Amino acid sequence: AASLFDTLDQQEAVDSTDTIIRVGGVSFTDSMQTANALAWGTTSVRSYVTALPAYPTGGTDMTDGMDHAYKALIDSAETNAQTAKGNATFQKFIVLMTDGENTGASSVWKPALDTKTLATCTAARSAGITIYTVAFMAPSNGKALLLSCAGVAANAFVANDMKSLVAAFAAIGAKASNQMTRITN
């Protein structure tokens, strides 16, 4: 995630007004963990990600985490925060990463959780939110869900080692920064 944050920070440095980057975070295992609210810059979310446990416990359930991210971005508070900084137009992004498949609190894949997650992904894309996904050593069901969630193959990344994981996040940062540059120019 640091490579993504570094790229976003570089974009913010070009702007030099601290008014274009708002980032939040939410993690999940078989349930959503406490979220890090959207905030200007990457400092808060860096601390949040750094504090995540190296070895999480439990299964995987992306539904509440994805729903939380979607709702935070469509909430009028986000539009108000952007408007207050003079941002009449802005892009919204979600990065969804998993190393698993939706199993809930078990170790068995639960297709019904995929259906719920995908419904939220579809709603987010319909609301104009770009979704990037990263399947880190995920099984085939997890990879398939993330590809569907992203909506287009160019926004879905598969990483099988640390080098490809870092590269995926750097590529996402570059894509997001490229879109931000076009908007701010």
C-alpha cells in the first residue's frame, strides 16, 4: 500500500495545496474491522494500514468492507468536503484487495457473499466510482470475484509475490494520478 500512497503523495506535491487527495481505509477478515475515515492526504491511512496485523485470523467476507467504502464515497459529506476545497469535479476510487475468497467465518466458499459483494461493486461503478482490485495469492473464486468487481480487466490485478503486489499498487496509484491530473488540468 505504501507504493500507492507514495504515488498519491507525489500527485499532491505537484498540486501543493493539499486539496486533491482524500483517502480512507477499511480492513476485513470474516467481518469488517474498524475503518479509517476519509481524510485529506495519506498520513492517517498509512498509520491505519501499518497497524494492521501481519497475520490476520478468521475467514474472508468482503461484503461489509466494500459496502462501507461505497457508502463513504457516495455520502453527501464527501461531496461537501470536496466542494469546500473548491473541487467542482473529482474522481472517486475504491481499491479492493484480498488474499482469499468469500468464506465468512468458515473455510468454505460462500457464493451468496460473492453475490452481495458484486451487487455493491455494480452499484459503485454505476455511481461513477472506479474500482481497482488486487488478488494477492487468492484462490480462483476470489480472483473471479475481483475481476467482476473491477468491471474491466485493466482494473484487476493479480499478484502472487511481494514484487508483483508492490507493482500492482504502484500501477493503481499511477492510473489514479493520471486521471486526477486530467481533471485538475
